[in-house]
Amino acid sequence: MTPATAGDTLLATTALVALGFALGRLAGPLFKSSAMALALSTQCGFRFNTYLGLALALNLGGASGLSIMALILGFAIPIGNVAAVYSLAKHHGNNPLAALMRNPLFLSTMLGLAANLAGLKLHDPIDTTIGRLGSAAIALSILCIGPSLS
């Protein structure tokens, strides 16, 4: 993937998450939802099934497909979390920025991105162990998702 195509991919990712958020918010007045129901249901418009996407990317695109999906998720997860935290913090009358700085998923994703951009590498035994745990996590999550879909 070139920097130009990566930029296009990230732009498309941002547009899709923003569109899902906007459509979710617009549905509130249409269905006359309570503020809490709107805050919770809006997340259905921009949340995604990460584990299923990772499994499909690996099986359909191999290592390069998995790399592209990792780029998309590394960008989309913080954006989705910002939208989710904003909705819930706004409903509760809290400061969205303060709520975001307490969100562990957002913080860990940002720290992981920063470490990757800084070029930090794990020692081989640790990297191999985490890689194997990650591969098992994807398979186990697919097993968990299956029953919930039915």
C-alpha cells in the first residue's frame, strides 16, 4: 500500500464512521428517542465487527489484507470511540474530552499507534507469544460471535 492509497483508505474510513454517526443522530428525532436511547443506539450506526473483519481480511487478502485491515482499524477505533464517548458524555452532562481521556480502549489504541509510529519493537519471544495469543483471540471471538448472530 502506498502513502496515497493509505490516505484514501483512511479518508474513506473516516467518511463511513462519520456517516454512520450522523445517520444515527438523525434517527433520534425521526423515532422520537429518549436521549439515553439515542446515545446508545447511535453507536449501532458506526460500530463494526472488528474480529470478523480481521478474520476475513486474513483469509481473503492474506498478510497484505491483514495489514490493510490493521491500518483501517487502527484509525477507525479511535474515531468510533470519540463518537461513542461524545454521545454518552453529552447525555450525562460530562466533559467529552475528560471522558475520552479516561477511556481505556481509546488510550490503549493511541499508545499502540504511537509506539508503532515511533518504531518500537518487541523482543522476538514476546512478539511471538503475543502474535499467537492474538491469532487465538480472533478464532475464539469468531466462535463467540456465531451464537450471538443466531
